[in-house]
Amino acid sequence: MKKLRSHRIGVDQGTVELFSDFANGGEMWTGSGARERRRRIAFSEPFSDAPSVHLTLSLWDIDSGANVRADLLADTVKPDGFEMVFRTWGDTRVARVRMSWMAIGEISDEDDWDVI
């Protein structure tokens, strides 16, 4: 469990259209097998340490004639950002995906100082 001091809690959030493959015949829509898309997300300002990141699908447009498979991951979470990852596999056909994220973590304070 990450414990935070109440006056130092920072929350950042956003929504990103990760891809839209239907219109251009992209691999997520036409492909099969393992497929993955990544997008680097930068926080509006750095946290003191790597925050906790929550991802959710805010839009998914998936073919109803195949199995629905999706794996969401916040990868390489660092104080300044993370990689948003969407994966699918098999016969799943994904036209487009929009993902929302929220990061919660400790932020620096004007009273912080380093002793060297």
C-alpha cells in the first residue's frame, strides 16, 4: 500500500484516443494474433515518486462477430509519466479505443529540501 501525506497528494488525469484503425484498415481491425499499442503519457507536472495509475476504457468499438479480448496496462510508471498499453489477441477485431487514466501520488512541497 502506498501511504501519502494528505497535504502532498497530487491527482492528474486525462483521456486519450489510443488508436482508430477502422477508417484506415489498420492492424487492430484487420489483423489476427497478438497485437499491442502503446502511448507515452506525460504528467502535467512530476510527482515526487512513481504514482499509482488507474486505466479504464472510455470507448471501445469492437466487432461483435468475434471474441472480445482486451488487456490494459500502465507500464513503466515513473514520476514524470507512464506508458499506456492496450493488447488484444486471437480473432478480436478492434476498430478504435479511447482510454482514460488517473494518477495519484505524492507531490513535492515548497518546504522540501535535500541535504547533500
